[in-house]
Amino acid sequence: MRSEPPGLRRSLGVVDGIAIAASSTAATTSIGIGMGSLAATVGLQAPAILLVAFVPILGIATAYARLNRHERNMGSGYVWVGRSLGPWLGFLTGWVTLVGTLIFMAYTSAVTGSVFLQFANKAHLHSVGGLRLDPNSTALSTVVGLAVLAAVTVTAVTGVRKATRLQAWLLAFEYAVLLGFCGWAMATGAHGFAWSWLNPFTVHDGTGFAQGLVLAVFFFWGWDAAFSVTEETHDVRDAGRGGFIALFTMLALFLYGSVAFQREMSLPELLEQGPQALTYLGAKLADEPWASLPLLALLFSAVASLQSSVIPTARGLLAMGRDRTMGRVWTRVSPRYGSPALGTVLVTSISAAVALLALAIPKLNEMILAAVNSIGLVVALYYGLTALACAVRFRGMLRTAPREALRAVVAPGVSGLALLGIGCYLGRDYATMSDRFELSPDNGWFMLSVPAAILLSGLVMAAVAKYRRRSPYFVAAHGTEAGTDTVPLAATDAP
């Protein structure tokens, strides 16, 4: 057995992994803000498309768990794809994960600020020192959101265990509110349940199905955050257990929420409310102050999602830093807190800079919106590549252990190909939905250009890592294994 480097202390368990994965997936935010978008794409078949999307996601999760048991590494897909499919694809996997999360954090910061201001207005606080607290003000929402981002950064820096404790309490409140109001809607809704809601074949066309499927995959995005702290867990299997439990919990909540929304709201009503659907549901079912509980749950979900995005991003960069595909600055670990403190601060600073630039450069804001619209393609890409890496690595089981190969090779391989295929289909559709290029988040060519730019920048950075940094990662696709570099990382909090 390989000896651990001095200072590496594993104190996280399966519950911590669940908290990180569930917070990163942000079920309350997905249901509260995303159900309107999903309904606009697939109509009343939202429950069906969520079920269909879960099938390849389950295959992807199986691949993550298998690869993690074989090679524990906080770099996860970046490391596994690099070893199995080649370093260029491996680096791209890490890069698109990194950039996609940074964009998501910049966007979510403004959303969090807006929700915070909405809640302040609900509490009859409409101005402070002559400043009007307008939730529709992009500038003010961004500034407030960045203040929240700074606060969650402190908890992420001072120890993962402290962060997961906070996330567990936030999740408990969110889920209690979500279950309560959706249960109320289930019991009193005027629209009868229809089995056609669970029939994916009633989606109006192939393009709508593909768009809905990619959007549903985006709903599930984040469960793999549990694997970013795999080197800080007691048992190598804890990351997989946490990811699976969070994943099945998310499926139950998504189905529960989508059916409840459709029991209470008609399709035109759901489309009209859009991202305000959850708060609208609260106001429709209850009087104040109870009607504000869904808004508070949405705020808690956004805060937890921001925090859980910071943690895996900093650790992914640490893994890349110790392979020298990124700078050594990312490998610096706080001797007091045992966390990549400097990297965590840098990650949030970059997201904050992007959010502030979006205020000063209107077109950059449109680019962020386009990236959010098409981020499902990015997620499908790195999930698909990681699943294929699992199938390639364990392909020998097809001869030696055919029954085990169903889980280690067939399920991941089919799931990975399905996601990549759907991503290609949707990319082709984006290329044909607009006859010219425009700087607009609704323009197909623009939505396609954003993930293309992410991939192109990844190739440039990979070239820098290989030819300038001369990273060992590009030598026979090996790189630095977890534990072979002296990078102490502790999950315990400082006394």
C-alpha cells in the first residue's frame, strides 16, 4: 500500500460527501428557477425527460465510482481521462470543468444577490442609507452577490468540514420547505395528474427532446463534487456513496417538484412565471410570512451552491498544479487550515472579476448568458469523456469478468456515447437555428461559439502546459499521482 505524505489527514465521511454533492447540484435552485425553462422546451413532459436523463447520469456515476476506487484523485475526470484516452483530452476535461464552473459562479453570484434583495424587500427593507434595494438592478444584485461569495469563501478556506456543516443545515431547511410546499401543491392542485407526463415519446420533436435532455443533465450537474474531496475522506468508497445517495435524492426531488408544479400550475402559467415559479407557488398557496419561505429556501440553495462550487474548483486546480499543467501557486496549502486557501481565494477572485466585467461590458454579460444557456453541452462533454475513460480502462473485463463488465464497461460506455451523441446533435441544431451570427444569448451560432471558445482556449493552455511548462502529465499520459507529491491537505478545521 502506498504511504501517505506527511500531514495528509482524512476526516471526511460519506455524510460530508452527500452535503457537498447535494449542495452543488442545488435541487431547490434547479426546481425553483429551471422548471419554467424545462417546461418551455418539453412542455408537460418535464418529469419524463428528467427520468430519461437520469439513465445516462447513473451510468456516468458508476464510472466515477469505479475509477475513484481504482485511482483516488481529487482531479477526477482530468486524471482518469488523461490516463485512459490521452493527456490532451484529459486536460480538456479538466479545463472545461474549470471554466464552466467559473462562469456558473459569476452568473450565480448575481442571481444570489437578486434573491437576497427580493427577500429584503419581503422583510419591508426597501432602502439602506438612501440606496434603493432594487432586486432588478443588475449592478446592485452583482455587488450583493459578490459579498455573499466572499463570505462563503471564508468558510471554504477555513476547512471543508466547517463548510459541509453549514451546507448540511442549509440543505435541511431547503428540503423541509420544498417538501412542504410541493406536498401542499400535490394535495390541493387543480390539475389532475396524467401518465403522459411520464411519457418521453410525447415530446413534440427531436430537437425539443435533445434540448430538454441536455437541460435535464444540467439539472443533475454537481453530484460529482463529492469526488473532489476524495483524498480527504476516511474510506475511498465514501465519495462514491455520497455521490450516489445525492444523485438518487436529486432524482426524487426533481420528480416530486415537477409533478407538484404541474398539479398547481397550468403550462401557460408555468411558462409565464419562469424563474419565479417557486416564489409564485409560495404566494399562491400561503399568506405572509409563510409565503416567503420558498424565497428564503431559494436563497439558501444559491448560497450553498456557490460554496460547493468553490471547493471542487480549487481542488481540481490543485491536482492540475501538482502535475504542472497549471502553475505551482495552485498547490499551496494553508498550514493552519489544511486547505488550498490561496487557490480558493484566486478562484473566487476570478469569478468576481468576470461578474464585474459583465457590468462594464454589456456584450460580456450576453456571453455569460449564452454560456449558461449552452453549459449543458460542456457538462455532457466532460461527463461523456469520463465515462468512456472508464470503459476503455476496464475493457479487459469483457473477457475476464463479463458480468462485472456490464457495470464497469458497458453501462459507462453506452452512457458516455449517448451524452456525446446528444451534445453533437444539439450542436448541429444550434448551427442551423440562426442564419447569421449575432452577439445574443438566443442566437444559435453565438451559443455554439461559447463552448467552442472554451475548447479552443483549453487546447492553447494544454499546449502551454506541454511545451512551455513541460508537464509530466503529457509524458505517456501519466502525470503525478495523488500522494506522490508532498501536498498536505487536511479536512480538519483548525482549533
